[in-house]
Amino acid sequence: MAALLAVRNLEARYGDTKVLRGVSFEVAEGGITTILGANGAGKTTTLRAVCGMVKTAGQISYDGRRIEGRATEDVVRLGVAHVPEGRGTFVQLTVEENLRLGAYARRDPRHLGADIDRVCGYFPVLAERRRQIAGTLSGGEQQMLAVARALMLRPRLLLLDEPSLGLAPLVVREIFRIIRTINRDERVSVLLVEQNASLALGLADHAYLMETGTMVMSGSAAELRQNDGIRRAYLGY
């Protein structure tokens, strides 16, 4: 499959501190790619760099065009949706108001009602709580809302930052099942940053391992799952 997102020799820094050092990776059109790594490896910064949220050097190509240096809102308008760690829910607004905000940057704002119904089809609990204040939802429901809000953009690429963080295993499995369905049915490409290596490798087609701001390993998810180092360090056996 052709690459929808191609990153080459990416560097990123916060002030004088360099966090990413020559990072290169790809996300195939219609595929699911995961980046694994411990806390502080640079995974979140990688997603922020793609979205233009940090100062970078190197090359970021999306759908064949260079996007490094673009403003974040311009990247979003190209069809890149970002679900950040911590969900970013607008807690004072209702579920429906959060969903409508997800479509704010769309070039075509029509059919919002139909799209709310579409994303609520993936997350029926949100349909039941459309008028409820988002801050009163459970952690799992807020994570579902964050993913649903991103889908309101009608993205081609979905960036997910630690969607399993702090959630019960049953909720996590349901969210990952829905992500797979979205990828299959809507052909949304996914770049997943995740510490739960077992779940991530079970979902993804391709995987990268990041350590201290560099990519140290890559391959198919099946290959990394069988790697002895990955098995000992990240899979618990």
C-alpha cells in the first residue's frame, strides 16, 4: 500500500531540548501503524510534530504534499484528526456540542446531523447521552467521545495518543474493536501511540519501536510480536 503519511529525518524540540532525533516512519493508506515505547520515548511529541504543534526539522509528507511548518489548523483541514492523551474533552459542553465542535474545521459543514448519527452508531452510549454534560461522563465514555469527535472531521488519518490510558480492560477492548471497524469500513488510516503493546500489536499492520527520541526497530506487527526483546520488555514474557 502507498504511504499516506511519510516522515523523514524528523527532529523536534521544546526550547533548547531536542526530543526527536532523525525519526523516520510511514503510515500506509488504509492501514494501521503503531509506535510503541516507554514513557518519555517521544511518542506524543511525534504526533504533535505531525500536527504542527512543536518546532520541527525534517520532512513530513501527507498525501504526497509537504506539510512541515504548516499551522495546526491547516493540517486539520487536510483531514488529519488528533485524539490527544487525556482526551481533551470540553467538559462544560454537552456530548452533542462536543461532536459539533469536531466538525468545525471541515470544508463542507453540511450533513452534521447525519454525521452525529453515524458516529453515535459506533458509540451507542453517546447517543443515549447526547444532551448530557461531557464532564459527567465516565473516563471510558469520555474516551469514546474524543474518538467520535475526531471522526466528525471525516478524517483520512486518525492520530490516537494512548487511548487505553487509565481505562478498564473491557472498555479498552471495546474502543480498540471500534477503531478496527472504523479502519475497515471507512478506510480511515490510523497512527496509534500506545504503551499497551499487546493490544497495539494485535490491532496494527505495521509497528515501530521508539527509544529516547529515535526509532530502533520496525516491521510488521506480527514480526515485532515474535521478537524476543519486545516479548520480554513489552509483552511480559
